[in-house]
Amino acid sequence: MVGRDNSVLSRLKEKSPHVFSIGCICHLANLCVKAGVKALPMKLDDLLVDIFYFFQHGSKRLKDYKEFQDFTEVEEEKILKDCPTRWLSLEKVGNRTLSQLPALKSYFASHEDVEKPGKVKSIHERLQDPMTELVLRFMKYILPIINNFNTVFQADEAKIGCLLPEMDRLLRKFLIKFVQMRHVKAADELRNLNFHNKDLQHGDDMIAIGLDTREVLQDLDVDPDTEKKFFQGVRGFYEAVGGTQDALTDEDESALVQLMQEVEAKEVTAAGNAPKRLEDVPASGGPPVGIKGYFPRQWQAKGSPAGVISPAPACCCLQPAASIGQCFF
């Protein structure tokens, strides 16, 4: 369908050279997260899947596990399965495992097969490793950023006008967490910043891992080697996800950037000519200004004086409908 040679896309380009394909942006963002998870110092996804399948078909195991939930005063919640094809599942499954960690540790440590080679011993050793809790807490801190980005584009309507600014915003959010701020500010183009250069990055004492993770790192009294591996994994995660700008192919990126800049320029120009009062809005009910697929900077906002158009963000999809009033999109 979208191959470079003898495909639907290649044939379309023969007729319309400016046509380009960027794929599913949510899928591409999820691939970046998967690459980041692989850079972590433990196979988190394997542990989550092993725990789920251990309890899936064992009613007696679940019954015994509830006793450990009561003993450790952990809320009785189900063990969830991480599904790689469901983009938002890792955060939810990781948070559930973190909340169940005391009960899980106690259960597998007390299991009769804990000394025998096999799944029980393997899960027990990984749960007792302080690296597991550190990684789970780091994931709890960092994954909402990616999931919020993904949620923006999981809508029925086209949001091509939001793609470039949202990608830049996502990249900036990640860069400031591990790259020194002066280098981020000095960069003319964030996507060209060499964030792999360790000289530009924060030290271990400043890199963002979340306050909760930082406190646990001190409370667990982690040995220096484990701490070093953890921060190396965090850097690897940030660098892998920082490759979000590579989600667009080299062939199509310049065309998309040019299109996005044209959209923003038209939208800004149109916003300057926007009607200032409701009676100036066309009777058809359509948008007074702007172009299809992109929302003007001004519209009637709830809570504003009657009949007054209030300033608002460039794209309506960036704000909840309840806070922006009627959307002409």
C-alpha cells in the first residue's frame, strides 16, 4: 500500500507529487516508548506478562493471593495484562503492579516452589530486585506524557494542524528532563539538537526521574552498581523516546513541516480578520475564519461577556470542549 515502488502511494505520487504518508502517529509514538523500555536495565514487559499468566488460570493461586493482600493491607485488585498492541496499557498495568508490589513480594517469597528452578523463583528474584521498583516508579512518572500525546490524536476528526506543534511540545518536554536547559534554549531547531551528547545532559543528581522515585532510591539504600545501571537506563529511555522526530521519513518530513508552517501562517492571518462580535459570524453557522481542519485563534468562549469572541489556543483539539465553548471544527 505505502511502499516506495509499485504501491498505491507511489502511484498517487506520480499524479500528485506533494502527497506524502506519515503513518499512524499514535503507533509511531508507541514504538518510541517500546524502544525506550528496551533501554531500561530490566525487561519490565516480560515481568508484567509473567505475573499475569501465573495467576490467570489458577483459582487457588488467586484465593491464596487475596490472603496476602489482606496481610499486607493492599487493596484487592485484579492483576492486569500488558498488551503491546494497546498503546495506553503499559502505564495502567505498571501502576497496578506497583500498587500490588508488597502483596506480590510476600506471596512469591512464601510460595512453596520459591527455591525450585522455574517461574516462581524467576518472578520472586525479579520482584526482590530493587531495580524493579525503581523502574516501575519511573514509568509511573514518565508515561503520562506520552499517553497524553497519544490521546490527543486518538480522535475521529482530522488533526493534521496539531501534529507539528504537538510533536515539538512532546520533544521539548522530554529534552528538558535530561538535557541542560541552556542547550535546549540555545537550539534553533529542537530536532537537530544532539541530545545523545553526554556533555549536554544533566548529571544523575539532576536528571528527572520523579520525586517519588528519587525518595525510594534513597530509602532502598541501593548499591552503587545498581544505581549506575538505573540512571544509564533512564538516559537510554530518554534518548530513545527523544527520537520521536525520526518518526517521519526523511523524504516526507520537509514537506510536512512546510505544510504545517503554511497552515499556521494562514491561521494567524485569518485570526487577525476574525469577527469581534457574534453578529459578525456568518448566518450559516460555519467558522468565520480559518481553513478546513484547523481552528482559528478566536471563538466564543464560555464565561466571556455576551456576544464577545475571546482569544484561545490555536487548535481547538488541545482544550476540553467544556472550557472552550462552541467549536466550529
